[in-house]
Amino acid sequence: MTTHDTAPGTTHVRRSLLRALARRWPIAAGLLAAGASLLTGPNGAADLSLIVVIAASCYVAAAAFARPAMAWWWVAVATALVVASKVLDVSPLLVNAVAGSALVVVGVVLGVARPALARQTAGFVGYGLVALLALVLPPGPGLALAALTLMAHGAWDLWHLRRHRDEVPPALAEACVALDVPAGLAVLVLAFLV
């Protein structure tokens, strides 16, 4: 006869917990990305600014094509642009900023819903300009501003998660919150410690 160490109902609780964790995979993905960006050591404000520009351009991609899932595809495109720009020795930030701007033009040409495109363009331009401002400041203040901008983009993500679920995939907004806020906060803390 075999004895089990589990009490009745424990298996049900474990399965429920696993299902709940599976539904929160975007948080795990965001935290892994934040951890990876911190482990590779952000190269000052430029790396954080790049994350901000890519994050904002993902939302523009969704609006430009009027397809929320396009934001996920844009993560892959933006990553490929980073790799290609490093191979070609061109600024990945510049390449992604130009690509994000091109998305706005695509959205206008396709005649997508103006409110969504206008909102995402405003976010892209606003966050992008602050991220670029971080690059012209001295290293300490620039890094702090880039970190604060990344955290502020986390608030933008949360706002979309709560209000504009039809524009941006909720899973992407959730993953971005889990990337932007912890990474920005960690870099901000490190900036003051160093």
C-alpha cells in the first residue's frame, strides 16, 4: 500500500496555483527582461533610452496597423533592428527612433483610427524626447532621467492595461510594467549609490 504526503484537496490547490501562475506569464517575462538588462549592465542612459523607445514604438505599431497583436511582433522587429544596427555600427536608438517614426507614417497612410494613433504617437514622441534629453545630460543625471522615464513608461503601460485593452495587448502592457518599473527603479537606486 502506498501512502501519500498530500492532504485531500492539495492537488487541486496546486493545480489552481499553477493555472494562476500560467496566467501571469507576462509578469515573469517582463521581470526576466528587466533582470537581463540589469545583468548585462546598462551602458548608461543610452541603453535605458533604447528600452523606452522600443517600448513606445511597440504601441505605435499596434495603433499604426490597428492590430494590438502587432505590438508583440514589433518587439521582435525592434530586437532585430538592434542586432542589425550593432552589426552595421549604427546607433540602435537612432534606428529604432526612425522605425517608430515610420510606423506613424504607415498608420496615417493606412487611415487607421486617429485617436489611437494620435495617443500612441504622443506617447512615442513624449517619452522619446525625454529619453533623448537624458543622453545630452552628464552621465549621472542622464542615467537618473532615463531611469525615471522608463518608470514613467511603466505608468503608461499600467494606464493602457486598465483603460485601453483594445489598443494594446493586455499581456504586453503587463510585461512592460514588469520590465519598466523594476529596471528603472534598480538603475535609479544604482545611480545614486555609485
